[in-house]
Amino acid sequence: MKNFLKNSRTGLLSVLIMLGAINVAAAQTVPDTLAQRVKACVACHGQEGRATTDGFYPRIAGKPAGYLLNQLRNFRDAKRTYPMMTYMVAHLNESYLQEIAEYFASLNPPYAAPQPNQASAAALERGRVLVKLGDTSKKLPACISCHGDKMTGLAPFIPGLLGLPRDYLVAQLGAWQTGSRHATAPDCMHSVAKQLDASDIAAVSAWLATQNLPVDTKAPLAAKDFKLPLACGSVLP
């Protein structure tokens, strides 16, 4: 009788353990959605792709889908070099990259407040002039002539310049300048960046990082008659 009771209790315990394991497994079932799949992206780029506070990972939420797709391609094809990004996208097909680009382009979470910085008034004014007016002596077009009057970009291919950390902007302008970041020829950003000296890069980055966002932060669709001030292969159809 004792053995029967012992065996019964053992059997019941085994069943309960098994049922508990099934319930735990069921509770841990992850939905197969794109939002779930891009968790790896938001680990660095912040919740909903809104950027983080460390200054080096940019906001990807709300960027034009064509721009995001180009950047994913560039990481995949080694035109942009960052090992973690290359590893993540190296084996993804074109349609999957398009899905990811369109997903983040559809998001519009709030922007963080502009970063405070210690740039001098003279440096900030130089940055404002370069962004708004350019510098004819260096054959530099104004940033707004490509990125839009409100600097929120132009869909489908041109990104906004506001809401980006100063350190990220400095790093990317430097990468364009040295050629460690490049795009489809003719590479317009390389042409622009190589005309900037270190103080210009610092000034532009500081000024942009201090600007408030307009009420409507979505990039408008480029007008049919819109023309860039220089040839740019990354925005060609």
C-alpha cells in the first residue's frame, strides 16, 4: 500500500511538472510579427527606433523608407562599415530589407529635447550659415537645398538632419570625408564633406543638434520639379 501511494505521488508530481513545463512554454511563445523581429534593431536605436542618449546611435523612426532601405543595402554591401550592422543584414534579402525600412518609416514617436552643448556663439553662427546658405567660396551648397527648408528631409530618399546627436553628426560627416562611408556614384555627400574642414564639421553638427523640431516632423514628398544642387547617385530611381 505504501509503495502504491508513493508511486501515485511520484506519478502525480511528474504530471504536474510536465503540465507546468507546457504552461511555461506556452507563456513564452513569441508572436511572429515584424515588431518582434526588429527587437535587435531597437536594442541599439532605442524604443521604436527613436534613438538613445549615448550620442552615437541615430533615430531611424520616421526616416524616409527609401533612405532607410539604401542604408540597409549599404551596410549589407560594405559601403557603410559597422560590423554589428553588417552582421545583422548580410544575409537578408531585398524584400525583407524593404519591410524593415517601411516599418521604421511608419513610426513617429516623440523626439527628445535638443542636446545642450558648449559651442561658441561664433561656431553656432558658422553652422547656421552653412546649413541655411552654404559657402560659395568652398562651392558648398546649403544643407537645406537637399534636406528641405525645415531640415526634416524629403521622401523618399533624403533624411532629415534634426533630432540627431552632435557626436553622431560629427562621426558621419567625418566618415563621408574620409570615404569610410560612401554611396552610389556620384557620391554627393562625399563631394560636400571633403570641402569641410574640422571646424566646419564641428559648427554644423553643433548647430543642428541644438535645433528644435517643427510640429510636423515627417519628411514631405519631394516635389516633381525638385532638383538637387549637385548630382547624387543615392537618390536616383
